[in-house]
Amino acid sequence: MSETNHIVSLEHAASMTHAYQSAPEYNGKTIATKISASAYQEVINQPGCEGIRTYFALDNDTLTTVVVGVDASGNDITAGVILDDADWCPDECNFVSTLKL
């Protein structure tokens, strides 16, 4: 699995998230999900976990994410911890962020 620096500037991140949130086809749709750091840590702590993969998914027609660990060959660790049950925004969006319109 190749190592890539996935870090972007706040300005670039805000530009991307604002473009999505401003697009008419996504008006009123999910703009973010939140999963606890401890849940992510459970995924990361699995034997052989070298990364994390996030899938976009639908749960009762609502956009959400499914998160799995990834091994050194780039394969999903599907026999381990799989995350969902995220807090959805706009439903649970009582936070302030430069990334949110």
C-alpha cells in the first residue's frame, strides 16, 4: 500500500466542502458524518490494518458512510470491525466549522 500525504489546507478543504454543499443536487442532503475517535481506533488497532477505507452508502435513502480497515495489499478487512451508525449532518449539525456553510 503506497503512502500518500492526504493532508490539505483548510482553504482547499473548505472550497471542496462548500462546492458540495452549494450544489443544487445535494441541497438538504447529508453534508457530513461523525464517528468517534475510539471507534476509528478499533479499526486501526486490528492486526494487519495499514489504512482506512470509507465507502459512501445509503441507509433508508440517507447518505452515510461505512468504514473498514485496509491491509497492506489494499484489501478491505471485512472480517473485523466495520463502522457505521454515524451522526449525520444536517440532522445533528449543531456545530460551528469553517467547512460547513
